[in-house]
Amino acid sequence: MYYVALRMLMGDTTRYLALVLGLAFSAMLVMQQGSIFTGIMRRAASSVERVPQVDIWVMHPATQYFEERKGIPDTALQRVRGVEGVDWAEPLMIGGGSAILPGGKFVAIQVVGFDRVSKLGLPSRFEEGAPELIEQPDAVFWDNVGVDLYKSIRPGDVLEINDRRARVVGLVAAPRSFVGGAVVYTTLERAREYAPGERTRLSFVMVGGKQGYDHAEVSARIRETTGLGARTTSQFFWSTVSFFMRNTGVTINFGITVLLGLLVGAVVAGQTFYAFTMENIRHFGTLKALGVSNVLLVKMVLLQAALVGMTGWGLGAGMAALFGLNITPRSTIAFLMTPQLLAISFVCMLLTMLLAAYVSVRRVMKVEPAIVFR
């Protein structure tokens, strides 16, 4: 009987393809938009993961997410180093301003200052140059973040950052951030000159925990001992993502698109699958006349719905994956397809087909065997 169900489904090739392609389009829309959303959220907190060696971030107690920064005293560095469970601690300063490029254009930039010795906070990937070149006078590393306007900068170019001379000695490549502006990396002392501001200038203290200590407990100990804010890298990452989800329109905008994709899939699948059932209602009546039970007929309809749903979902997932195949972490398009997203989209597609099958099953249950003779 299951073979008969499959023959009924695939016998009308046009109807079968219409069902599969409608569901594939819906699945592709859901996964593509969902992947762009997760990619944007990942970029919103990409700066937290930019330094993989860091276990704990220490900051101003009022800081909610990475881009919200208020300076902390330089003495915080030594106080953090003295807390039990801290293996090492390094400073990181992040400032802003504008830079005049060699061609005369000016752009808004982010200035990142790192410790001269450890160089923790400097991207590990160099397109040109080497870390030791930072010792040269007025030396900075330039990150064009994949923007064409900034790609013209080459080693040897001289910039003017907030009325101070800076010479590019190398090109680095860090993952693209949510804002996507150009980034200049230099020593902590030089960064303070390029981005003057308040009396307290230190943005973060990056901490590595000792082996055998729980990072969450160490961060709590830092908060209690120093009065500063301290979070593990995971906590800081998710608090940054949570802020953007709650306080920007990104979530609702992508949520509407995904919901529309699900509704389109449900309507197309429901209408087409019901029309398919009605066209084959005489066949179901014949099977009833031959003694096939309602339970077996329901299983046949569910088999047809499952096959169409999985085929459509597979095609949609494949098309969405092809869309994001060549998108890199530095591309202007954010894209991150996760196993969780695939699982959620599969469940949504399964529920869509169950709803479509439910409408058809009710009609099949009520069919009379006498319909064969009409």
C-alpha cells in the first residue's frame, strides 16, 4: 500500500514538483534569512571573540555590551592581577576618531591600543607586515575590514589621525564587526595620543584564568575584590548579542520575513496537497472498497506528506547553503548557518506538512467506497 501511495504522489509530476518547489522556496527563505540574522548577531559580538586567549573581560560596572565603553583607571590592571585565580591580565584601549587618507578623504575609524610587549589584542592574521614593526616611530597596523574604500591603504602610507601623524607598517585582517568601520591597531601609549578623551582611558582588562579555576568564580571574585565589572567571554558575548536583539529592530525585521516564509509555505503546501488529495479521492475510495482500513489510509497520506516535506526541506537547505558558500567573515553580507537553525527549520517544515496532511486526512476519512461507482 505504501508503494501505491508513492505512485499516486509521483504519478502527477507537475503537481508533485509544484508541492516540492513551493516548500523548497519557503525552507530556503526561512534558512537564508535566519542565517543572515545569526550572522549579524555573531558580528555584533565578534569583537569579544577576536582575542581567543581571553577567559574573562574586566570593564566598567555599568557596561552592558562591547560597544558601550567607559574608561576604568590604569590601576585596575594591577588590582586584577592580584586576584586569586588570575594567571595573567593585559590592558586594551578602544577609542575613536577620524583619519585623513593619503588621497585627502577622511573616514571614521576605531583605534585599538594593545600592550607593547604581549601584543594581546592584535589580530593574528597579517596580510602584510609583522608584529615587531609596531616598534617603529608612529607605526600603526591598518584593518580595511573588507571595505573597498579602505583597501587602497598600503604599508608606507601616512595617515593623519585626529591631527597626529601615523604611518601604516602592516595590514591585518580581523573578522568584520557589526559597525564595519576601518580599525587602526597600535600600542597603548600611542593610542592614547591618537584618541584623546577622558582622564581614565583604559577600556578593558583582558584576563586569562589559572588552570583548575572556574572562570565564572574568578570573575565573581574580581567583581567583589575590585568593584569593577567582570564577565567570562561567553557571558560577555551573550550579553552583547542580547542587547542588540532587545534594543534594535534587527530581530523584529528578520522575524517578520521568516514568519512570512512559513506562512507562504503553509498556504502553498496546504492548498496544493489538498488539491492533490481531491484529485485522487476516487483512488482512496477504491482502496476502501477493497477493504483497506482508515488507519492505513492515514499512514499513506502521512507518508506522502513526509516525503514531500523532507524533499522540499532538503532542496531549500541546499539552496540556502549555496547562497552562503562563498560568504566570508569579512564579507559585507553576514551569514551563519548553524545546526540549531537547520533543526528549527526542519521542525517548522514538518509542522507545515502535518497541518497540510491533517486537512487532507479529514477528507480521506470521510470518503465513501460508493464514490467508485458514481
